[in-house]
Amino acid sequence: MYSLQRIIVSLVVFFSFSAAFCDNPFLIKGGPGEAGMGSVCIMHSGFWSSFSNQALLALNDSWSAGFNYQSRFNIQELGTTTAAAVFPAGNSSVGLIFSHFGYSEFRRSMTGAACGLQLTESIAAGLQIDYFFENFSADYDSYHSVTFEAGLFFRPSERVSAAIHVFNPVPASLRNTMMPSTLRAGAGIQLGSTIFAGAEAEMSTGEKLILKSGLEYGVSENLWLRGGFSSEFTSFSFGLGYMLRWLRIDLSFVTHERLGISSAASLVFKIK
Amino acid sequence: MKKNLITILILVFPGCLYCQEKILSGEILNIAEELASDENDQETVNLYLEQLYELRENTVKINSSDETELSRLFFLTAFQIRSLADHITHKGPLESVYEIPLITGFDRAVAEIMAPFIDFSHTFQNDRNRMRCLHTLLANFMISPGENDTTLAGSSFRLLTKYKFTTGRFSGGFTSDKDKGEKMFDFISGNLAFTGSGMVRKIIAGDFSFRSGQGIHINTGIRTGLSLTSAGYMAVRNEIKPYTSAGENNFFRGVAAQMAYKKAGMIIFLSHNNLDATLTANDDSSQYTVTSFQETGIHSTSSELNKKDAVSETVLGASLTYRFRSLNGGITYSGSMFSLPLLPEKSDPEKVFDFDGKTNHILSAHYNSLLNRLLLSGEISVSNFEDIAMVQGITLRPCDRLTLNMLLRNYSPGYTAFHATSPGSSSSGRNEQGILGNFRFEAARHLFISAGCDLSRYPWLRYRTSFPSVAKRMELRFSYNPSENLAADMAFSYRYAMLDEDGGPGMAGIYESENKIFRARISYRISPNLALLTRFDHKMVQPAGDRGMLFLQDITVTLRSVPVSIWFRYCLFSTDSWESRLYAYENDLLYSFSIPALSGKGSVSCLMMKWKFMRRAEMRIKYSVRSVMKDADYFSEKDELKMQMRIWF
């Protein structure tokens, strides 16, 4: 298994790729499609990015459901499993997401309900209510917490998109446990019909600012290649996506300057 | 209470998504933050923002073509004022802000700065309107709900009240201010003014401010040349204005008159005012002397109350000006007499050159001359016929796309002018020699590059610097304004200063402090009702190697159905030390401002709502919370609630 991973990494490192990984452990940063682009996701529409910036939910036009598994550094205890569904309804869409991280000694699960609304032809906004449950081994208490995140997406021109997103902008005094807040802003451009390039800035409570950039290249109608860079841990990322008729498969690989590679795979079903 | 407030605000916000507020330009806000970062001169930022609020409330009638009226836009250069007046006189009135960049000497960036402060109405109103009495009443109430300091003399809220009336040529008003911890009506100021168009141009009874020349002799208003890269360094003005600020020290109280006859002008004034000061008794307590003035205007503890109005100052002065063809010149005299002698602690080497005695006489002469594309201006002033201060400036506009400024100053260590606000980097207007140069260049369509450099030398000791020292400031700024909806700017600034090194007893070592700040800001109006601003700051402090970062997002929204606008800010900051702190201007109530120093690791959340109702009233409410991380699981929080009601009839 380890040698297989080395082979894959040897292949992809040539193209430059990366993995920004969550500075804020409570924040969902999309699926493999986004991770492959250096986690540049808040202005690039897609199934998983709709839960990174809920405004993007409004751009979904079909009922879909997806499953995602992320393996951090190939350590089983650091794996995250996520399931989500999107239900479009005219100018708005509703999304549900469930995510689980950890192992028997520590678990963190998140359940979120989101809504995205198209305000005008070029502006969309979205909101998600999150419920977190953290469970430690028997000797410690469990924690429950509720917060919200909100995003705004807009198109300054036909080819340019931009967005802002804020996670947990709630004063710390309202909760018993520490939960970092995160602010993100980014912009992307469609270059020709096959290339999308984007850049994003992100900062979480008490942390330094992270700059990220990513690229997606449509090799054919069904195949996408992705690459990205994040200033956090000087990480590169690579990903690819393939679309069958009603199934989309995405893979990503993200490097960390000290800890190795994180990989992720997802399946998204278009139901209607 | 805090939890309830926050919950209400969080619930209210997502429901309202649209807004249209005249947004202050990035350049204006940069200047405010730069001024706020100067710990030695907090009064200037106060004055600066108050002047902007005043302009916002009482906008400049740009089509008047009257240079005095236009010069209220204090950030414009003499070139620009003259050019604007000429344009309106010869080509007729302006109809919109989009015409301003087409005038010689102006560009889109300057038009953007001006936009919130001008109106395009035609000046000639009918007599009935002019004689109508207009009243404006404003009350600001501010409180920090989480704070309860029982050691203060008064209650913990701040209350500011302003009233103003105008009827025909007469105007007047009062200002009352109670700071946090003070007793009610701690400061009251008022004035009555007459404005004429004949020989008597203005008479003010009560509190007033006065400015002469470049301000090295008298300037109780804002100082010239606020930002290193701003063009307005060469403003030479002689004016008296009613004083409406809440600042409690630097103003005159008495009578002032401004007269003009043909090309000659004259201002005379007499003032008697009480000042806060620290007094010291001599050995047998028979005589008190003033060792220092207290300029904070805060009287919330017994020691501060003891210093309140401890000494009185009587000032009389006169200024004469004459206008030749392209040359304006003038001389000004003022004499200050204190009720108690000033006797600073001369054993402190820093204070060797400080003024002592009861009387200070100052005589100054100033000029400015516009020769085609060259503007020369200067002022020389002498205090007590001993110590000299001088300033000389040159502005050159070789082509429409380039403006160059240079300012030379030399303020001797012993020069004393109690009401001066001199151009340059020092707030005291003494003990400084320096040269400053800057330029502004329109490099391409919509792209502006400006840069400035200021080199200062302090021949004598000063605060926190126990040796003659030097300081440097440099700034490079790129502004890109491709449309009225989008503005982006990036700036890099460098500061060098010599300070005392913290250490043990004995002679202080030299600590060379270097600050490098990078700023990027982009503002975008998505729709007429929705505007965004994103900003990032990075600061590096040497030799400590500390860093500071700031990332903020503003959303300004105007509701469509009701006359309500909402401003929301979320800001995250992370700094390694107090030295690497950063400043971020916050929208606020009128006549109140907030530019907090952000230090540590934390966040700032602000929400402000403005509601205009019944056509004659406006209410603003602002709630802000600042959280700073103390350790991994503990935050210290400070919240503030501000309310404002403004009525006009």
C-alpha cells in the first residue's frame, strides 16, 4: 500500500500539487475536487464546494448525493468520512451534510443544514447551520456546539467569479468551548472554455493568513485535471475528476512539507 | 444582556441584504489609520475625522466657484482649488461626480475622495429659503456593557450633544461632551457667528478656531500634509471658523473678526480660555507654577479633576494679508499670557529648551505664489524674538499626470507656539529638521502610483529618545480604479525610528526600530444596494522579528423596502506583540470614531444600522465585540454599544 502511494506521489509531484489542509479543524473545505486545486473552492461551483460556500448551492441544478473519504497521511485514525445531498428548488437549493472524523478515543461529527439563494442573476448568498458533537474516551465529557457559516458569491463579469465566506462569526463568550472562526475571500477566472484558475485568502482565529491558488483543466468533456498550491506548509496538490453519465468520481492528493501525503476520493450521484 | 444583544443582531442580519451608503475612499481611511497609529498625537485623528463628518453633514457647494467655499475640501491642493473654480466659472456648473476627473488637475481617485463631501446644487437660493431657520440636534450615547469601573468619578457612559442653527447670515450652536467616567456636562462649548459678504466677512463670538499660513504659528484645526503620499501639503490659509469639536484644549474662546477690503484682508481675535495643567507649588506654597499641560480632555479621576482648568490663557492676535497678482502674503502676530508661570522641570535634559515664563509672543510671515505650474509657499515664525521655525514648500505639476511636492522644514528646539500644528512628521512643531518629497503619477489609465519619503532629524532629545536622533518614513502606493464600482489599492510603507533601548540604569542605549507594512484593499459595489470591502495587512517589526496580520471583510447593505442601511464587519487579526499591532478604521456614528489598535490574536465583529425616518430624523446603532485570545481556551472580550439620534427641522 505504501509503495503504491509512493508511485502515485512520484507521478503527480512532477505537476505540482498540494494539500492545504484544514487550519480550522471544524471547517469543511470541499471534497477531492477542491482539495486538488489547493482548496480553492468558495468561488468555483461544484457539489462539495457548495458546502464550503453555501451561496454556491444556488447554482446546483440537479438533485445529487455524494460520499467522500479523506485519508490524512495514510493514518486510519485521521480519516474523515462525509456524506451530503443537494435538493434544488427553483432559485434556491437546500443541502444536508454529515461528516465524521476520528476513531474510538476521539470522534468529531458534524451535521449541517444549508440553504443557498440566487438573489439576482449574478449574486447568490447562502447560510448553513452546523451542529458539532465531540466525543472523547470514557473519562472525559462530550461536547455539543452549534454555529453557523454564511457565504456570498457574485460574478463581476461573465468570466470572473468572486466570493466571501465566514465560518463561526460568533463571539467566543457565547460558547463554552473554543471554536476558531474563519474568514475567506477569493476570486477566479474562466480562461477559455477549458481552464479555470482561482486564488483565495483564508485566515482563522489566532493563525496566520493562508494564500491559495489552483487550476482546473478540462482535458475533455468528461475528464478534469487539477493542481494547486497553498502557502500553509508550502503544500502542493493534484487531483483529477471523471464524469460518467450520472456518476462523478474525484481523486486528490495533497502534500505536507513534513507529514507526507493526504489523499481523498469521492463519488457524487446525480439523481434527477 | 450581551448574549441577548448578540442573538438579536445575528438574527436580524441575515434577513437584510441591501445597502447604499456613501463610502469613504480608501485614501481617506488610510490617513485616519496612519494618524491613529501616532501615539503622541491622538488629537489630530480626532480633528481629522470631525472635519470629515462636518463636511459630510454640511457638504461643499462645488458649483459656487468660490475658492473659500471650495477650500473647505482641505485635502485638495491650491492647484486643484484654483482649477476647479476656473472650470466652473468658464464652463458652467458640474452636474455629477463623473465630470470631476475631466478637470485639469483631477483624476478618478481624487473625485472618489471628494464624492461624499460635495453637492451639486446651485448656490443661489431664494431669499425665503436663506432666511429660514434650520436646526440640527445630534445626541450620541456610548457604553461598554461589560465594564464596571467603580473608581471613576462619574458614570461609565459617554454622551455627546451637538446643536446647530443657521438663519440667513447668522449661525450658532453648542457642543456638550461627557466622556466615560466623567460627571455630566464636563465640557460645554458654544458660538454665534455672522457671515457677511462686504467688508466684514465673519464675526464669531464664543469658541472658534483660527489658522494662519501653513500653521507653524497658529493652527487649531487640522495640520497640513497628513499622509506621506497625499498631495495637499502646500495649503496656506487664513481663516477663522466656529469651533464645534469635542476636543477640550486646542481652541480659542472669545471674539474673532475677519475683514476684507479689496485685495487686503485682516483677522483680529481675543481669547480667554482655561486649560488643564499639572501645577507644582514652590517650597513655601506661596506660588504655583505649571509644569505641564494635560491634553487628553479626560476628567474621570480625582487627579485629573485637580488638573481641570488649572490655568487660564489669554491670547490676542492679528493677521494681515495682501493679494498681489500671483502672490499672496501676510503677517501674523499673537501674544499668549498665562495666569500662572510655566516652569517645566529643567533638570530633565529633554525639557531644557521648553518654554518658561508667563508670556509668549510670536510673529510670523507667510506667502504663497502660483506661477503657471509651480506653486511656492512658505512661512517663517519667531517666538519671543529668539527661536525660529520655518517651512518652505514647492509643488510642481510638469504635466497633468504628474504632481511633485517637496517640503523643507526647520523648527528649532526652543521654538514654542502653543496653538501651532505644523506640517511634517512631528506633532509638537519644534525640535525638528526635515525634508519631505512625494509624487503622484497616473501611470496608465485608471492606474495611479504615488510615493513619498520623509527624512527627519531631531537635534535635541524627545519623548522616549534620550539623544539627538533621526527618523525615516517611506511609502509606495498603487491604486487601480477601473470603474466607479471597483477600487483596489496596494501600499508598502517603511518606518525607521531611534528610541531608547529598554535596559538597566545608566545611559540608554539606541534601539533602532523598523516597521514594514504591506496593505492590500479591494472594494467592490456589486449592485447599487450591496458593497463589499476586503482588506489584508501584514506588518513586520525589526529587530524583534515580530509579525502582525489582519484580514477583514465589510458588507454594506441598503434595504429596499425601508430606509435602513446596514454595515457589517468581521475581522480576524494575529500579531506577535504590541509593537506589531495593526489599526483598522471602523464605520461609526457621526462625530464619533473608532480605529482600534489590534494586538494579540482575536477577532472584531461590528454591526451598525442607520435608519432615516420622518424625513427629519436619523438613528444609528452600532454594536461591536472585540475578542482576544488569552490562551488556547480562553478569550477576553470587550463590547461596546453606541446609539445616535439626529434631528433636523
